[in-house]
Amino acid sequence: MSFPTAPVVAPLVGSDCAHPIGGAGSTNEACPITEGCLVEFSRDLMGGLFQLHREHGPIAALRDSQAGQMIVCLFAPEYNQQVLSRADRFHARFFGIRGPKRSSQRRVTCGLLAMNGEQHKRNRRMVKEPFGPKAIAAYRPTIDAIAREESALWRDGVEFDFNQAMIRYNLRVTSRLLFGLDEPTLAYELGEQIAQWVTLNHEIGIGALVSTPEFHAGYEGLLDFAKGLEVNVMRLIRRRKDNPDPTANDVLSILVRSHDGDGGLSDEELVGQCCVLFAAAHMTTAHSFSWTTFLLAQHPEVMQALWEQIHAGTVEEPDASGGLPLLERVIKEAMRVLPASAYSVRMNVEREQLGPLDLPPGTPIVFTPLITHRLESSFPDPTRFAPDRWLSINPSPYAYHPFGGGPRRCIGGPLAMEVLRTSLPIFLRDWRLSVVPGATVSAEVKSTMLNPKHGVPMIAERHTATPPHDGGFKASPVTGNVTELVDLSAANSAPRKPR
């Protein structure tokens, strides 16, 4: 979802700027502040985050004196823990643009991940049921059926963009599980509308920090778009309320039925939950599928071992030593190396001291799994895709946090893992997926997510053999910045076969 994590916050995106990052920046650890331009920084957010980490280490700040704004970036687990464990002192910033008080934009952004304080606590209790173990177990047959339908769409020997296929697949899964929509046309319409709304929020989100012409030009358009989105979501809510089905187990139906001592969720809360949960779920899970499958395809020995377990029906069984199953290790390692949720944001309610930095209230604070997951102190040889490392490591929830951490950890994380665990064996049982040789595979941080910039070109071939025969898996030469993020030099060698 983010049902993997990951909250969707106001990204630092914008227009031209005459003052790029660097120049007057200090590299003194006692004063980890770089003077620069937030809008310029946003042009290559991934590169900017890595640069700040190289310059300053565990904590860094970018100060835009011209705009009168500073952001702080956390890279070390101890700083993540200080912020993420204190939801009372560090509030979530899901969307930078909430809109006027009685606007549709204010209502459609009123979801769990945008709430704070007592409102967040109550809504989290109400939303907990459809994301609990019992509900997730009930979703599995639906996930299984949709995964088989997706797999049937692939064509033997035909090149296709696997990321686009996973976006399509997760649009159907998310629409069905969240809204109970089994009509592809309606699911696509609503899903695409929410996806476009999220994009609009992030395209002009820099305006929440720095005044730019693009913000002023797009603000009214965003407010108008939110009106149409609210109308369509309310139609769905009214349908559930007017024709209640006590057996329906989609998230919206459960939320409509939910009550506590103060009653049920208001229409405003239901609208916000629908939009924000969908926004947090759809694309992040799609990207998690894409990066996990890419890494498997580029590591044939791991793919072969997993394929054998899928056919043997042992894919959910623990390792011989009692450790995590191989599929679980693969997913965890993929989320470490290429986390779909690249960063998220909190804001301090009161003045705070973070390491050497004295922060006034309302300072944007960024935490980023993209860098924290690559610290040598937590993960030796961090750029290597090594699922077996999870047989011997147990990092803290602030060193490894693909779904966030602390009391606001993504409530949909377990469901996202279930979607991955159920779907991947279905996709990989009958299909050999390999990256198109010579493909350019690059990552970019877009709308807080680690997005495959040029897609993930793959070829699907039907297996003609079954284990114990060789599945014919081979790594492919690729170009693009993914080769800087992941060490693929050993992909064509023959390392020890995973257990």
C-alpha cells in the first residue's frame, strides 16, 4: 500500500530556480545545514537526499533563505525513533494543500493518514477492523481470483511494461478490496480519478512551502477537481448506506457498519478515508510488485529456488532452520533495497531539538527508507540484494521501516504483504519473467514514491518444464540508475543457492 506505507505527503516539486543546492552549504556535522533552493532541490529529490546524506551524515537540513523555509532530513534510526515514536509531538502531513474549511478538497483529504490527535486515534480504532487478520484472511480468495485473471492477460514471448501491468492489476485489487467494486469500468474510472487527484496535489504541492506561479495557476483547478471526486465517492457511500449488505467484507462496507460509543463515521470522514486509503494503497503496491519482480529476474538463483518452492507447495513454510520463508525474505529484501515509499513527512507541533538542530514549530521533517535502508551499520553490503540476510538480522523498526514506524505505522501494511504473498506465486508459477535485454531501468522519486521512470520492460514466457528441472532463468544486461542503487554485478554469476 502503501497499502505499503507510505503516507503521501506534499512533495518538493516545482519550477525553475536560480539558486541550486550547494555552494554555501556547511559540511560540519555540528551544523548540518546546506543553503539552497527548495524548488531546485525538488527537481531531483532522490539525488538531493543522497547528497545531503553524503554531506552531513545522520541528520541534515536544507535552508532556502530566499523563501524563508527549511526542511530537515533524517537518515539515522535514532532520529527516526525520536520523531516517529511521538505522534503527539510530530504530526503527519499527508497533503500540503487542504483547501478552505468547507471545501471538497478539505473533505477528501480528511483521511486517517492526514489526521492527528484524538481524531486520528478514534478513526484508527474504527478503521482497524477491515485491516485486521480476520478480514485479511477473508480477502485472500478475491486476491487469488484477480491475480489469475491478470496472469491470463499476458502473452507468451511478448514484451510488455510490467509496471503498467501491476498498476492495472492493483487498481482492480484496491478497488475491489476497498470499495467492493467488481465492475472494471467503474473501478478504472474512480481509481484513475483518485490517481489524477493525487498527482495534482503533488504537482502544486511545493506551493505549501514556497510561492510559485505554478501553485497559483493550479490551485483553483485542484479545488474544482476535488468537487467532482467528492461527488463520485459520495455516490458510492450512499449506495452502501441505502443498500447495506451485512455480509459484504470490502473496507467501505465495514466502515459504513462501524460504530463506537460516539456513533459511526461521518460522511466527511468516510469520503476522506476512501480517497486517502486508495491514494496510499494503489501505486505503492504496484511499484513494490515491479521492483520485487525486477530483482528476482536479475537474480536467477533466487528465482529458481522460489519457483521450486511454488511448485512444491512449500512457499509458505519456514526455512529449514525455522527462519522466515524464502518468499517473505524476498519481499522484505526488495522493500529494503528499492522501497516503494521513498520518503514521508512529519511536522513538529512545538519547538524541538533534533541533534544539533533547534527547530521552530511547523518545520517539515523528512524521513526516508530509501537511505536509512542503505546504512552499512544496519545492513552490511547494503546495495546487494540478499534475501538470506533476513535469516540472521533483526533490525529495529526505525532502521527498517517500509511501512513507517511508531504508533502511526501504516495500518494497511499487513494487507499489502498479503497481496504480494498471494499474487507473486500465481504470477511466477507458470510464467518465466525476464527483463528485456538492454532495457533502461531507472528510479525517480515522484509523489513520495520510488517510481520506475521508464517502466520495467519484461518478457513473459510460459514454462515448458517443471521442477526439479532448470527453469531457464537468466539475468539481463540493463542500463539506467538502478545499477547505481543495486549491485547487479553478481547477477550473472552463480552464488550459493538460497535455502
